[in-house]
Amino acid sequence: MKWPNVWGFVRRNLLTTLTILGVVVGIALGLGLRAVPAEGESWDPRNVAYINYVGDLFLRTLKALILPLIVSSLIAAVGSLDLSLSKKIGGRAVLYYLATTVLAVILGIVLVITIKPGSNSDEVEEEGTGGSGVGRNVTTVDTLLDLVRNMFPPNLVQSCIQQYQTVLTPPASNPTETDIYKWTINGVYADGMNILGLVVASIVFGVALGATKQENALVLKFFQQLSHIVMKVTGWVIWLSPVGVTFLIAAKLLEIEDLGDMFGKLGLYFAVVAGGILFHGFVVLSLLFFLFTRRNPVRFIANMGQALATAFGTSSSSASLPVTMQCLEDKNGIDPRVSRFVLPIGATINMDGTALYEAVAAIFIAQLRGLSLSFGNVLAISITATAASIGAAGIPQAGLVTLVMVLDTVGLPAEDVSLIIAVDWLLDRFRTLVNVLGDSFGAAIVYHYSKAELEATKSDTEGGTTTELSDSDPELVYHTDTIRANDERIIDKNSRL
């Protein structure tokens, strides 16, 4: 290979190369810094926070782009499509996402039942409590109802910072009541963006805008330009990802007290989950992509390298959304009308990695406890894991919260989440990577089957079919008034002559 070709390849993939290098350097830096304190000592939390500071700034910047990106891109994408076409694209996306999520759950259950990582092993010592929200008393029904409630927020401004959660408290008449289904039902608004509600509201607004496209062409143009501006800012932020990812991973490695002990106790469980997630993403989904599109999945994945590296580093599919859009549109040639419509939906409901992880984790914990699961229990876990993954937020370790819902299905206490918390931080990165890859494959498959309809819409637009102005269009009124005024001035001038 000639040097100019090598240099050209490096320049085209510079950002991806730097981000992958950032992951490697972050691991090396974290392992190297662990050796700095004396034997038996660990890093002080304050010093870890200093190491994490740069990565935290990068993550905060990415999260700041989520709200304007989702709202502007969804409204612009849906509003610019024909109503019948947007229904077809949305239907295809949801069908694909649900199908792949079910496949992921089935794969996870087959692996964990076949390999049995939790059987005939010593009981795993508890490593501490889970993340925020893990100890919240909740039932499966309440979680599902909250999912639907958050699709219809009463206040869109509030949805930008809070989402609704059902809270169960013991009844005042019987504080010792153990049956959680008899507890008093209350509701609170917890901190955290209600992405699902914003997605639904943006789609509805986009559909309304598409139905009144002729009368509101200027409004559609505003959201299209806003989307372009946000993507420009996103491009600037993305160049910070190599540095941000380095410090995020290094700080996370410093937080673990004993890496050897952690992987020694949960090694087989980790191997089953990580292997299943990666097999689903790089084999099952790649095979589906090839069968549906007849395109090379290896090249497609290589073009998504920057997004996958960012997903692994940030552990957030929502935070990776801007990078995913850019890779799909610039490197894989996906129509922005599809990517900006499908990807926000996928980042909200498509959680293949999370679904597989929750199914495996629930059965693994049951195996540790010596609980024999019937076919009905396994089926219930399958359904609940699928539903829970749809409701999981696209933020780091959100799967821990929804795992409580799956554990409730087989009668296991929420505290059992602490049995797997030690390796969850790393598994969370693998499942986020596969979630983002699944979103990308889904957008590409939907685009493949919508290509002819999109071209027809584009041809109609270029031919003037969809750009005809009605009598009430503001631009037509403006030009008509201008012509009329010019005619009156000419007539007045001729009369004076």
C-alpha cells in the first residue's frame, strides 16, 4: 500500500482512530494509576473526581445537545415527509426494533439456561447497593403504567428535566403490611429528562406540521435550519470525544477496589452476558442487515466506528445520538429524513443489549439462590425483560433500575441487584454499544425499504407537486401584494404622463 493511500485513509478515519485510541489509553491510564498508591490502599474519591473531571465535562456537553437535537430533528424529519410515508417508516422501525429485542431476549435465555453460570457456585458476596432508583419499591404493573404515562406528559417544559414515577408506601393503618400490592399509591416527578414524552410530542407536532405543510412552510424551514445548526455544534463537540472517553474510562477503573476479585467471582456470568451481547450485535444483527439490504455489514460497522467508540466510552445511547446521526449520514449515506426520524425512536425503545442483559441477570440470580424456574417463569421473564428494556432510559446504568422489575417477576428481592453490581459498569458499556449498533442497522434497513418512496417524494418536490403554494400561503400573499403595488405605481405614473 502506498503512503499517500495510507495517509488518505488516516485522514478520513482520523476521529474514529483517535477515539479508539482514547479507549485504549484510558484503560492503560486507569490500570497504571491504580499502581500509584501503596499496596492495600486505594484512590481517594476526591482524586478520582479530579481524574473524571474532563470526561464529566465532555459527557455534560453531549447531554446538553440531546434536547435540541431530538426535538428539532424529529419535527423536521416527520414534517418534511408525506403523512403516509412517515407512517410506513415509523411502522417499519418499530417492527424491526421489537423483533430484534425479542431475538436478543431469546438468545440470552438460551445461553444462561445452557451454560448455567450461577449453578453449583458459591454464593456471591454482596458488593454494595445498586445505583440510584434500585431500592425504590415498585411493581411490574406500575412500571409499565409509568411507561405509558410518560408518553403523554402534562407539561412539555417539565418533561425536559423530570419524569413521572409511581411510589408505593405502606398504608398508615397498617405500616407493617408486607404485600406491596396493598400499599398506598403515590406519584412523584423524579429528576431526569422524559425522552419518551418528548419523542411522542415531537412526532405529533411533526405530523401536524406535515399536514399543514403548505400553510406553514416557514415553520418547517425553521426546524430544518435549527436541526442543521445543532448538528454543526455536534460536530465540534465530537472532536472532544477522544479526550473525554480517555478520562471517563480511567476514572471508572480507579473506582473499582479489587479488579481481580471482581472478575474472579463473576467471570462466567460476565462472559455469558458480554459474549451474548456481542454475538447478538455483530453476528445476528449483521446477518439480518445483510439479508435485508445485501450490503456488507463489516464495512457498515467500520463506518460506525466513531459512534460505537463513543457509546462504549459514555455508556449512554442518548448521549451518543449526535455522533450516531453524523456517522450514518456522512459515512453510510443514510437519508437524513430517515436517520433523524428513526434514531431518536431507536434510542428510546430499542435496547437489545439491555433486554438480553436483564433476562440473563434475572435467571443468573435465580440460579445463585437455587430457585427452580418453570417454563412459565422463563416466559414471564422474557416478556418483562422486553417491556423493561423499552422503558429503560438511554443513560448509564439505567438497566439496573429496570432490572428490579424483572426480578419481581420471579419473586426475587430488589437487593439481589447488588450481587451483579460489581461488573455492571463494564457490561453497561457493551450493551450500550450493541444498542447503538442495533439503532444504526435499523435505520439502514428502514432506509433500504423506503428508498423508492423517498425518491418519489423527492421527485415530486423537485417537480413542484409538493411545493405548490396555496392562496393563503404567506409567501404567495407577499409576492402578490408586491406585484399589485408595482402595477399601481406604473398605472399612476402613466396617468401623470
